[in-house]
Amino acid sequence: MTSLKNRTLFVSGASRGIGLAIAKRAAKDGANIILAAKTAEPHPKLPGTIYTAAEEIIEEGGQALPVICDIRDEENVRNAVNKGIDEFGGIDICVNNASAIQLTGTLQTDMKRYDLMNQINSRGTFLVSKVCLPHLLNSDNPHILNLSPPLDMDPKWFGPHVAYTMAKFGMSLCVLGMAEEFKEEGVAVNALWPRTAVATAAIKNALGGDSVMNISRSPEIMADAAYVILTKDSREFTGNFCIDDNLLADNGVTDFSQYAEVPFSELAPDFFVPDDIEAPEAAKNS
């Protein structure tokens, strides 16, 4: 499949950042987007709502259905999926993008925040996938894509922020399990993760403002990488833990300067990228 025209995507956390970038890239092909997110009113620190996101998607050439949805709540999720089915007739792709982050050690992590991260990241991903799957099974090229890292058990990823790592790796465990569970039915389940920091409001708030944003890649690198995955044959590409620039380089991208304003050597590295997965030469030279 070389296009997402008329395909329907359910995207969690799609009001801004990487989720919105993925939705807009699909919209360029004429895709239908179910925007499932909590932000109905403008947030002082987080720009964009599901309604402004819907406008951007329509401007790109897609169809958009904004649905207020808290993925911690099963009734919310089922309602959002049902509205999408009523509007578009099916779901071909589920993108689990919604995530919560707090980079604190054990003693500094209150249980309310621990619960939030696990309810959104691990449980939310499982729930959204579970509710979308009966509809994905009716698609001729069904995909689940989780924005989550490779399962690298190096202690350095756990020591500084074990609660966040557990929650984020829970999303990746969904990839490992569901890819195996649904491979015979032809549902692709993959993970995508950025090599570097990505310039989003969440990163700005979590990691320290504009200084990090200036040495981050744009969300479009993740959108382009997601597009590569979602246009692949679901029966031939599943159970993969992809790093954005490696995937793009493997699929013909040679100029990575379009995604950043600084050279590769100055970019802030992201968490969870295994030491043995080196950046492609094309990225290093951009």
C-alpha cells in the first residue's frame, strides 16, 4: 500500500506534537482521522485543542472527527471508537501516541503521578488497542503503532526514573505481545521511537524549556517515519521496534537536515535508544 487515502486512523493524544504531526501527514493523502484527546479548551502551557487540530487536518486534505476522550476511561474510549465507526465506517489504523511523563526517582514520585503514567501509557495503550482491534480485524491492511521504545533492559534507563520507564516499557510490551497474538490475522503491531529529543510542548515542559527545543528534531521526522510503517503490508512488517532515522534511511531518506536547525552532533539524544543501534551515516552527515 503506497497511500493512506480513505484509510481511517484512530490517534490518541492527537491535539498537538507528534500525534498531530502523524495525523497531518496521513491527511495529506486524504485519510480520515479520529482525534481522541482530552484538550477541548486551550491550556496555558500546551498549545492546541482537538478542534484546532481538526482544522489543521482538514487544511491538509483529510477528514477529521475530534472526540473528547480520556483513554484512562473505558467508556470514553468505546464512545470515541463508536463515533469514529459511525462517521467513517471502520478503523484501519490505531496510533497509540498519548503519554504521560515525569522524570523522577522512586522517592520523588508520588503515587498519584505513578498511577497517571501507568494508566495513560501502559493501560491506556492496551485499552485503546483492545477496543480498536475488532474493527482492525475487518481492515485489509490493519496497523497498530505505539510511540514507545525498544525493550532495552540496560539499568541506566531504569535508575533515574523507574516509574516512567515501567509505564513506557508497558507500551512496548503491548507491541511484543500483540504482534505475536495477531500475526496470523494480519494485524501489524509495531513501535516507533525517536533517536533524539523531539520539539514538542511535553518535552519543553519536562526537560527544561527552549534550550532543549533548540537542539531537538521537529515532530515531522516521526510523522514521516510513521507514514513509512503505516503504508507497509501489515502481514510482512510486524513486531518491529523502529528508530526514526534508521527507518527513514532504510527507506531512501538521505537528507535529515530538514528535521533540525542544528547539526546531528549537537542534537539532544533521547532516552531508551540502545547503544548498539547506531545512527545512519546520512543522519550523521546532515
